[in-house]
Amino acid sequence: MGVKGVCRRCGRETVIVNRTHCLCDSCNYRRLHNGLSRLEYKLAVKRPSSQTRRKCTGEAELFKEIWAERAHICSHCGRQLPSPMRVGYFSHIHSKGARPDLRLCKDNIELLCLECHARHEFGFNYERDSR
């Protein structure tokens, strides 16, 4: 915490946050950011958005086609898949890492409920692993 005093740059009597240079908070900020105030700095510096755009792979369009063509039923347990369409309902039979050439092949994609998809991806067997 700073001590009350007079800022060398603006001359106001306020809390001194930088005792070496004897500066208030706003003058110290300007010193550290090339003379820009907080507002000027925020306007000048473009920050990347929190949601970075992903590279278009074509999977979203393929998933929409499959959702329109096939019945909305899990191919493992037969459970009805509720609308709206979710990416988690689509599972690659051969993984994208093992067979990148089959990434956009409709025959390599099956519709699964979220529970069966988790079992397929992570190898969890409820009968064996729940004991």
C-alpha cells in the first residue's frame, strides 16, 4: 500500500504507489505503458478474443448431413437421441488420429448417445469397471 504524498508528474496530493519515482497510480501506469492512460491503452492494444476461431474441417457440414439422413437413434444401445443435434452424438469408428483419411467419410461415423460415446472414446465398461 502506498503513502500519501504529492505526485511528481501530475502534482496531485494522493496515494503514492511508486515511491522510487514518487508517482500516483495513474501516472505510474502511464510511465509503464508508454504514456497511455488505461483507457487509451485498452483501445490501442487489440487482445485476441476469448473464443478463437477454429479451422474449418468440414465436419460440421458432414454432421448436419448425417443428422438429416439417419434416424436419431444410438447405434449401440438404441436410445433415442434428443434434438437439437450435438457434436457429441457423432463418433468416428476409426479415430481421426489413427485414420485421418476417414475423417470426412460417412461410413466411419456412427450416431451414439453421450454415454455410449464416452464408453467408446475412453474404453469404460460399466459391467467390468463398476465393481
